[in-house]
Amino acid sequence: MEKNYANVMMIGKTGAGKSSFLNYLLDIDEIPTGKGEPVTQGFNKYEFENVNGLPLRVYDSKGLEVEDLVHIKSDIINYIKTSCGNSNPTQWLHSIFYCVNVKSARFHDEEIRFINEICG
């Protein structure tokens, strides 16, 4: 019988610090990070048996680029559909973290629309 994991997905622009944030949040140093260079390609799945008493499965996604949001949104929906058999993220994911680099003054309207579409 498969363990009931809490499923979390990390989304954000390239270089926003998604993987670094996960390392910080989980108090680990296991998820590869880069200094300005993209490290995560596609989706990386990490499973933790006990995070404050909860089994946790984290999906770290490749970085988003505003000019490619349509394609990346499709990749995310297809990944969710393949992973859980349902294209509705709210039926499978417990949380989605959208990481924003606070040093960047640019947060596009397309990003807001993308977040709303992913979350329904």
C-alpha cells in the first residue's frame, strides 16, 4: 500500500531560488542548486518520510520564462495528469509555492494569469 504523501509543487522563474528555498524550508542540503544557472530540468521528485510527522513529496519544476508560459503550463498540466491521473492540480497537490526573486522588480501580468489558471 502506498503511503499517503502530502504533495507540494515548486514553481517560479529561472533563478528565483526554488531549490534553495526547499533546502531552507526542509532544513536540508540535498536538492542541487546553482548560482544563476538553471539546475532543474523538467520535474524532480523528492520524497521525505517524516517532515514534522508528515510524509512529504515535493516536485521541483524547471524555471519559467514569461515568453514560454503557454508551453510550460501545458508541461505542468501534463505532468500532473501523468503523475496522478487527473489534470486538475487541486485534486492531487496540497500546496503550490510560486517563488519570486525579490531582487527582481518584474512580476508580469502573465504570471498572475498563469497562477490563477494553474490553481483554478
